[in-house]
Amino acid sequence: MKQQIELKKSITWVKGSALTIGAVLGSGILVLPAIAGEMAGPASVLSWLLMGLFSVPMVIAIGMMSSQFPNSGGMAAYARQAFGPFWGRLTGFLILSAMPLGMPITALIGAHYLGSAFSWPTSLIHIVAALLLILAVILNFKGVELSGQVQVVVISIILIILIFTIGSSIPQVRLTAFYPFASKGWIAVGQAMPLLFFAFMGWEMIGHLAEEFHNPLKDIPLSLGVGFLLINLLYVSLAFVTIGSCVYKTGNSTTAMIDLTAYRWGANAEIIIGFLGFIICYCTVHIYIAGFSRLIYAEAREGNFPASFGKLHPRYQSPYVALFSFIPLFIMILFLSYRFSWELKALIGIPSATFLTVYIISMVSAAKILSTKIGRCSACVSAFLSSIVFLFAGWFTLYPLIIVALGFYFKKRNGKSAYEQK
């Protein structure tokens, strides 16, 4: 009998930490410190600290679920385990429904950062975004070992640039800039937090790679812990120098990071930030494509997708059918974006609201499954906080709610499906 090909276990805690940072650290880090400063003044530093604390229970719950129940289905697998096949299937479709928009949008944002530094036309920006997506697919096809190594190198470059930017900005910091601390009022601290919540999303992607860790029980919590500490240190440090140097008062949040970088690199600041924004977006695309492909692979194992999507490459042990199926989908979205001049930054609200829905379902699932009190409490707190932020998502909430409604409609219409009878 032919030996079954399985996902290769090659992720260490170092690679896992890089993958975690790449999933969470989005391009928002370049503009959110200034936007939060405009909203809440110096007290916005407190908004970042509080959001970091609020993300602790989410990280704990995801870490426990991923390490104790390693499954490439991630949050869909947790929902299936807690509430049965229907909820697992629904959660999987919710996640995948965000992918066609989320990945091209992120790639375009990264290409725009680089394109603005070199005055590229819109057509070239879309071509670069397509190349970014194709590169991420190819590197993931080559296997998670190479993918993790690339992520370690890229994250190292990002950290070096950000550390130099923060360090070169410190001489410009004046303590008087923090007085009065709550210049916009204490309520503004809370109003800035829903916006900052989206800078703390992405922890769930580690769950889709859980089967590929050498030692999930040890390496996943360590990866999430290291990623959590580094990300929060970067966020708070950037918020501190943004307020202390008063660059947020220029009224243009998109140039705040360029102004900070100019303290060290002068006229080259715009090019540095363009490059930084590009590689940050690449990191996000890279790890999310890895996670989405594993989700499709897991759903194919469960019988929700054609069996061909459950195939692994005999050499690289990667879900190659799922990976390469992304390319025509991404190219189509990019073509439509170019043809109709979509405002893609506005559309980012759709995948964001969808992932908030997934967080709520998965955290409720974790609260039911986890055996420890700290795990259940962490999951309950995360579900509650995610629900509050979901309410602030406006009309974007209609997208995931329609998918959920359609799921229940077809469930009622078809009765108990063959899938549920397994």
C-alpha cells in the first residue's frame, strides 16, 4: 500500500515566531500610531497598551487550542469539534469568503507603498501586486520549511528598519509633548481602541500550521508568546516616539512614519517607508496564503471540497492544488480592481468584519472545548471583546451575516446532509 503523504513537520519556535509576527504585523503600523494620536492625543499610548492587554486572552485561547488540538483546519476545526459539522463547515466558508478580497487588497496596499516612492502608474502597481501574490504562492508551494526561512529573513529586515527608526527618533522626543496627557479626554482612549483592534488580528493563522510544528505543545505557545512580546513592544515604542516627537500633529497620518524615518535617513525616508510597507504586506500575504491553503486542504479531508484539493506534493509536502487554485482568482480580482478603479482600502472592512465573526465563533468553541479554567475564561473574554468590536464595523457586518444566514437557509432546506450524517 502506498504510504500516505502528510504535512511536513518542520516549523520550530523561531520560524513559528516569525510566521506569527508576519501574520499580525500589518501595514497599519505605518499609519495607526499617528491616527490614534490625532484621536486621543498623548493618551493614545494607553490605548495601545490596553489593546495589547485585551489581546492576551485571545492569544492564550488560540495557543491552547492550537497546541492541544493541532489541526490544519484551524478555527473551522475548533467549531466542528465544539458544535458539529455544520458549524465547522460554516466557519470554513466564512474564512475562505474573505480570501478573494483580503489577499489582493493587501498586495495592492504593499504595491502602492512601493509605487508611491517611485511614482509608478496604476497599471504597474497592479502588476507588482500580482507578482507579489504569485511569489507568495510559489514559496509556499516549495514547502513550509523554505517558507518559514524566508519569513525569518523578511521579519528580521522589518525589525531592523523599525528599530533603527525608533532609535533615531528618540532624540526628538520631548516629555512636554505628553502634557496634558488626556488632551482629547479619556473617552477618546476608548474610541481609538476599536481602530487599533485590527492591528492585533492574525494570531489565528498559527492554528492552520499547527500540524507542521515539530512539537506543537511546546513550540506553538512559545511562538505566540515571542510574537506577542515583540509586536507589543514595537507598537508601544512607535506610539511613544510618534507622540513624543509630535509628528502626528502634521494632520497627515500617511507621512508621520516618513517624518520619523527622515530623522535618520533624510531624503531617502520615503523610499525606506515604501520598501518597508511593501515587505510588511508581503509577510501578511505570505502567511495568510499558507493558512488558507491548509484550511482548504483540511476541508477537503473532511469531504467539503473535491478530493483533489486534499492532495499534497510528493516532494514538498505542500497542498499544491489549493495553492495554485488561488492564482487565477487573485488575478481576476486585480483585473477588476484595475478595470473599475476600486477603492480597495475601503473594501478591507469586508474581510475584517468576516474575521471578527470567525473570532467570535471560534472563541465560543474554545470556551466549550478547553478543559482548563484559564483557557475557558480567556476564550469567553475574547468572544465578548470581539463581539463589541464587531458592532463598530458598520454596514460591513452585513457580509458575514448574509453568509451565516445563507448557511442556515441551506441547512434547513436540505435537511440533514450526507456530510452531517458521517
